[in-house]
Amino acid sequence: MRDQLERLRGSLVRDRRGWIGGVCAGLANFINVDPTFVRIGVLVAAIFFPKIVIASYIIAWLLLDKR
């Protein structure tokens, strides 16, 4: 289990080419989709759950390494 977490953390990184912190771009690279789709999904989720989305984004921004 620990190896899987280390592998996940190593491959899920913030992308420097991203807009605000690179979290959405990094997640899009990880799941192999266009960053625009992830950004739209985050915006839609933020409409319904703003506190959760903002807190999750900030936590991801702080914890993920830059590429």
C-alpha cells in the first residue's frame, strides 16, 4: 500500500504551465485528458460546493510537487 501511495504521489504533480498553481493541469496530465475539461469540472463543482473545492484546491496546491 505504501508503494502505491509513493507511486501516486510521484506521478501526480502540479504543472508549471497551468493557470493558477497548476493543480488542474497536473490532474489533467495524470488522467490524460485536456486541462480545459478539468477546469470546467472544478468550476461547476465550485458552484455547488465552493468551500470544499477551494479547500481541496489549496491543499493540493500545497502538497503536490512542481513538475
